Amino acid sequence: MTKRFPDSARLIWVDAFITFAAFENAERAGAESGLPPTTIQRRIFKLEAWLHRMLITDENPAQLSDYAYDFLDVALEISRLVDQDGLSNNMSKSRISKDGDFTIDGSLYRSDDAQRICKLLIDCRAVVPLESETDRLKRKADRTHKSLSNQLFRLNSNIRLYRFQDLSPNDHESLIKAKQQVAKVEKEIAFLDEEFGPFKRISGSDIDMSWWDANESESKKK
């Protein structure tokens, strides 16, 4: 599997890193920012790939790497420049290319603060991604995918338990929640497939929901 390193960086990745650094905990960082913990981790993962540097460790729970403490000073300065230049509302649309171009929604944006942001990020970027770092990113993606696939398999097994039962109102509510969780996990797996190439699926993880509508209709009659 070949890792596709991003061609440009995004300010929302830097913001996610700052939020994580405040707590060194993805759950608390997600609660603070109003984002799912997986989104916080995903954005830091992308920032790592663009910088070619490790920012959080592979430990559980993840912690800041040694380099992350140096980068945090840079990230905080970038955050200050974003506020100073009035870019806060355009963070999700802003991209910084490896060549030093700052764009907002695809259009080139020029200001002293924007150019300073570009320089700060590019100066932190490792010239050549180390093979060991590339392998670490691959292993991290593999472990994440395996965890999500296992979770999907368990959810699938739990859902199938309802197949031969008459659903009470509580069972029906539980089934709806399980179905929603399945959709969430499948979305995360789809993201990993898109970013890092297709992974080998765990046997039996595909979900047959053909019986869902029938069970739902029957339970609503009760």
C-alpha cells in the first residue's frame, strides 16, 4: 500500500492539533471543538502526512511526540495570524501549497499574514519523508481500519440478533441506534479506503439490511 501524501495543508488541521494539544485526549478535544474524536485524529493524521513528521504517538491513549512540542509554538503563532488577518471564517476553505501559495476556495490570497503562515508551515516540513515515518503512517491506518472493521462486525452481529425476534418499542429504538452507528463506522472505513487505498475486509462484515424495512413496519404496528 502506497501512502498518498497531501499536496497542500489546511488550517483546520492545525486547529485540530492545537485543540488536541490542550488536552492530549481526542475525546475531550472533540467535546471542546464540537467535532467527533475521529475527526480530530483524522485531521492530525493528515497534518502529520503533510509535514512528514510525527505529532502524536501510537500509544493508547495517544500523547504528543517530542517534535509536537516544538510545532505547538508554530501552530499557536499561525492561529494568532489567522485571527489577525480575519481568516477564522475561511479556515475550512484555506489551503497552503508546498510551493508557498495560500488559496481560499481555490483563489489565490495574498497578504503579509498569509505569506507568513505559509512560511511557518513550509519551514516545519521535513524535506524528504523518512521511510520509517511512512511505514508508521501505514501501520497507523491499518490498525485504525482493523479496529473499525471489528466494530462493524460486532454491530452487524448484534443487529442480526433482532432478525428472529418480535421487536418491542425499546428493541426498535436500540435497533435504530445500532443502524446509525453502523452507518457512522462505514463512513470512517470509506474514508480510510479513499485516503490509503482499499483494505482487506474482515469476512462477514458486510451488512444485509434487506429485512430492515419489514421489521420496522411490524414494530410500528405495536
